[in-house]
Amino acid sequence: MQPFPISLETPVKFPGPLPDQADVVVIGGGIIGVSSALFLARAGKKTVLLEKGRVAAEQSSRNWGWIRQQGRDPDELPIMVEANRLWRELATQTNQDIGLRQAGVTYLAKSEAQMAKYAAWAPIAQELGVDTRTMGAAETAALVPGMSQTYAGALHTASDMRAEPWVAVPALAGIAAREGACIVENCAARALDIAAGRVAGVITEQGRISAPEVILAGGAWSALLLGSQEVFLPQLSVRATVAATSALPLITEGGVADDKIAFRRRADGGYTLAPGGFHELFIGWNALRSLPKFLTQLRAEPFGTRFYPAAPHGYPDAWTTPRRWLEGGISPFERMRVLNPPPNRSRANRLKGQFAALFPELPDFDLSHTWAGMIDTMPDLVPVVDRVAALPGLTLGTGMSGHGFGIGPAMGRILADLAQGKDPGHDLGRFRFSRFADGSAMRLGPAL
């Protein structure tokens, strides 16, 4: 079994040094933070990106690699359409092949009831000019040949794409650095520096950096950092297991999913496999406090999550992870520079069996990789993209809920504009931070 491509053993590519001052500091070197830094640098802002471990070492490299418009929340979809365009542009500006391919995304339906849900979503895409359409049983079988199961039909978006996450996100970081952003790996943000009631910079393990604006794009760690500043974010981190096969004959170039398994072609000729609608939650302090906000989601999908009473030591919401720490002392972010959860081996083996059963004509194959990531999810399955009223000068972009890779470039552009006081170009009302405190009902995004 091969090791995961990015780890704490990966050489530091962006050592700094940390400057004393910046126009904007970005916390978090995943797809959201990297994209934010890129667009800030393009706007001429002195930008510093802080990453506690390695760029893209956590969920931004561990996702499925789908760049999909299909199935998005209606308020996310215009942003995703922009992201689709940005991916095409940015792929031409890297110095390497990031595996970007327009190969489509297909959702398989086992029943007419499922087809009805897909048919109800398709007009949302069509209003924005996205080429989503429904397919009948025969066309579905022809699109994904060799399946042992007959499906009622499918939802298909030909313009959707895929890329290799552990290649793509570091490549975007390379663009940002070439365009002037200062990226500092192995440099944890310990706390926000607050003066006169507003953000004045960031306290890091390498010292203080002054800045009037900070973007927090910390993924699964965001709630912990905000909590240390007395700001509550109802965020959960759930483990998702993924596996990759050895090279196999071509089935389809795109991404495909039903209610049990999702898969997509990889650049190395294998397939990335993931379980449909299954995650694992390690219960901790923030999970308990957030529970009331998540009740709507739990009632809608009561069996989609497996619960464990405690997270391993050092995880963001582990019982033993400190909620407060001295600014001059070692923070939880330094103690866990790369969150590398072990995969659920039994689930990975089940994925292999499910894939083999769905395509019985495939030759015998092995799993070349298995890994897991911690997905930062919100009660209504859409992110927070907003200025934080309680901490003027702070912009928050987190809770991408398992679909941040594809939308990342556009979300980064939006966060960069918010931090500059510019019009973001999209209606962000759905993603406001205040929805968790103003009595708003939790309206779930479409479970597609």
C-alpha cells in the first residue's frame, strides 16, 4: 500500500521567512486559503498565508477530486459556475499537469423516485446555462458500460470536471507565490491579535505579524481557533474514507455515484472510490455544543453518520484538546501539524468489493492507496463565507461540507474581495455567519 502523497515528511516548499507586516494574513493552506491568497496577490495586496503543516496536506488533498456543478445548493451554483471557469484558466498558468479533465459527472438513480428528485434539480442548473440533463435507462447503461445493475436513469452534467487534488492545490500555491504572496509552511497561527476591539494581526509560533485584515480558512480547525477568541462556530469534523485502485481498463473518464459508492477515473489509470453518504463523527466538546443546530440534518439522514465517543488525541474536537492556550506557548495547531486520520479499513475493503461487483468483467485488482480526511461540515451543509461582526477585520471561509475542492477558486476570489471591502459579485446571504444565531431555520442543501 502506497503512502499518502502529502505528509509531514514532505519537504517544506515555502519556508518564509515570516514578515513583520501584511495587508492581509490568510490562515490555512488548503484550497480556500491558497485561492484567497492568489487573488489578493493579484489585487496588489501584500499577502501572507500561514500553514501550520504543509500546503494541502489535509482535506484539500484527500477529497474525491470532483469539480462538479451538479447537485449544488442553488445559492452555491452561480459560484460553482465561476469556479468551473477559473479552474480552466488556472490550469493553463501552472507549471505542471494538474490532471484537469472535462469528463462529466453522473448520478445514477435506482428508482423512479430518485429520478424525480434529479428531474426537479435539473432546471436550477439550466437557468444558469449549465448543461445538466436527465438520462433514461438505456442511455445510462451506454454511458457507463459493463455495470451489473440496471438503473432507472441518471442525472448527467457533461461540463463537470476532475483533477488530482494533491497536485492541483500545491500548483495553485505555486501560482500565488510567483505572483507575490508570501506562503509560510510550518508556521501555526496561535491566536488573533486584537487591539481596540478589532483585528490587528496574528500571533504565530514565529512571532507576531501585524495586519488590519485576516481571512480564516482553517477547515476542520476553524471552530477551535474561533472558540479561543470567544466566537462560537457550530462546526463538526467528520471522517471520510477514500480508496484508490490499481490501474484498470477504462470504464468512464468521469465521476459516477449511486447511493452506495462513488468513483472517478484517475490520471494514473486507476479509480478513486468512496462510500456514498457515509461519514464518521468523533464526539467532542464542540460537537455537543453544536448538536441543537445539527438536529435538522440528523433527522433528515439519521443513518448517514457513525458515531464514536471520543476522537484520537490531538484532533480538533478531542476531549483532551485544549480550548485555551497561552499565546507564547505551544498551541494545538503545532501539536497536530498534519491531521492524518487512519482510514476505515473495513469500509475501504467493502468499497473494493462493491466496485468489483458492479463491474464483474474487470480483471482482479488491488487497492493502491487508502486514506481518510476530516471534512468540516455545517448544520445546513453549506459554508460560512462572511465578515465576522464580533471581530472586525476578520473574514471567515469555512465549513465547505465536503464539496470545497471544486468551488475553491471562486470562494477564494470572493473571500479576497470581502477582505478588501469589495462587492463579491454574488448573493452571499445563504452563507452568512449570523444564520446560526438569529433564529433562522436550518435549511438543508440538496442531498444530491
